[in-house]
Amino acid sequence: MLSRDADSCFWIGRYIERAEATARMIDVHYHFRLESAWLSEPMRWSSILSISGDLEEYQLRYADEDERTIIQFFVFDTTNYNSILSCIRAARENARAIREQISSEMWQCINTTYLDLREWSVERVYERSPHSFFQWVKDASHLFQGIANRTLMMGESRDFLDAGRFLERAGQTARILDVRYHDLMRLAEETNSRAQTPAGAEEIVNVHGWIALLKSVGAYEAYRKTFHEGVTPARVAAFLILNPSFPASVRHSIGRVEGCLRRISGNREPTPSNAAERAVGRLYSELTYLTPDEMIARELHLFLGHLQAQCNEIGSAIAATYLQY
């Protein structure tokens, strides 16, 4: 397989996953905002900007963190390379370049999604309701992934697509948990210290806030089926990082990336055959043998920063091994 074709497959997986993650985060945060209207507007949106890594760029271009501007920035702003429109457009351009490598149904799906998305605006989002719009984006992403699973031949194209998808998912989960975990802990402390907070505000921060975090990665129902004792910060962190069965956990996602890379290289030996396999295997082994108590003892913020750095290292190693041309 040509390196440029592998690169396109890899980034299609990443861009589609990134668009879906952005839609999910904003949708969940939007509804959490409605439940906690007593919070200031910047406090409501600052964590989303931090999660995306675009806080500095946003502050350079926009004066306020109001709801309409946030939606414009994260959905329709083509100068923001992480916006939903930018991600879908980039995925479409990569798909156009490798139409012989993917199925015609995959191309039709991503092309139709892009053309439909161009018809939307912030005003139309509010006319139809933000929730219905973001649900449409998520459904379009899920449709593309389902079509790929149904129509794409098993082989290198599929493995590079999945490697990009699950590497992006692992990094997104670690970043979301890092920012939202400490944001919610800070809000809980501020809520407890305020003398005039509304009745029930502490419950919203301590319960609904953690539920919103789980929903932002599609983990709420799976979490409740795993833990019947209730929602606590330590359990949420352990579930989203170390659970081997949940598809959006860091451990599961990194394991899927390792499987893709080993199929691509054909390596059946226990030792890695290249830098990409070495980087992903090192992180997967660490997550496999780490216990929740050990993870918390390592100071969660530092550990999540380590996970994000390792995901970046894996991406660089994959590019150096397979994608440079």
C-alpha cells in the first residue's frame, strides 16, 4: 500500500472521530449548562476550549465566550482546523484522493455529510435546536463507521483507518477526563464555599457533572452496568482509562491500535518489529498491568498528561514508520 494512501486512511479515521467527539462534547456540555444556569458564562464554556486545545486561538480571535460564538468556532469556523466542518471537509478530501481504496458507499456517505453540513449555520442550528443538530453529526459519523465496517475489505486500508480512529479516541478520552475531572473538582469546591448558591447546586456539580462527563464519551450506560454503587470521581477515572471492554476507554482503544499495527506489519512475535509497535505496545502493557489505586496514587493530572503525550508519540511513530512520502 502506498504511504500517501495509508496516510489518507489514517487521517480519515482521525477526522471522523474528532468531529463526532466535538459534537458529543458540545451537546452534553450544552445540556449541563442548562441544568446549572447559575454558573457564569465563561465558566460554562472554558473547559470545552481547554479540552480542544484551542483556548489561545479562540481568545486571540473572539472577545467573549458566549454560546453562539462557541458554536460558530467549533462547528462552522473553517479557519479552526478542529471545527466539525473542517474535520468533515478534510476527511472528504482524503477520501476523494483514495476512492479506489475505499468503498463507493463510504465515499457517498462522507460526501453527502459534507454537502449537507455546508447548508447549516448557527441560525439554523437554533431554529432546529442544538441537540438535534449535534445528534445529526453523531449519527453521520456512526453511519460512516458502520458502512466502513460493512463494506471495506479486511486489509491495510481498514487497519490504517481503525488505527487513526482508535488513536484519536484514546487521546480524546484522556484529554476530556483530564480537563473535566479537575474542572468539576474545582466547581465542587467553589460551590461548597459559596454562601448564596441555589438549593441543589452542589448535587448538580457532584452528580450531574460526573454524569455529563461520562455522557461526553458515550460511557454513562456502560458505567452504570459496571458500577451499581453510584458515580464517584475515582470510579469514573478507572472506568474511562483502564476498562478493557468499553470501546472508548484508553486501554481498549490503545489495544485496538496495537492490533491494527501488528496486522499491518504481519508481526506475530511477542517483540515489536518497529518503532510504532514499540510505542503502542509500551503504553498498552502499562495500562494492562496498572491498578486503579496505583493510577490514582500517581496523581491523576500528571498521569493523564502522560497518556496524552504517549498518544502523540504513537502518532508520530506511525507517521515515521508508514506515512512519510
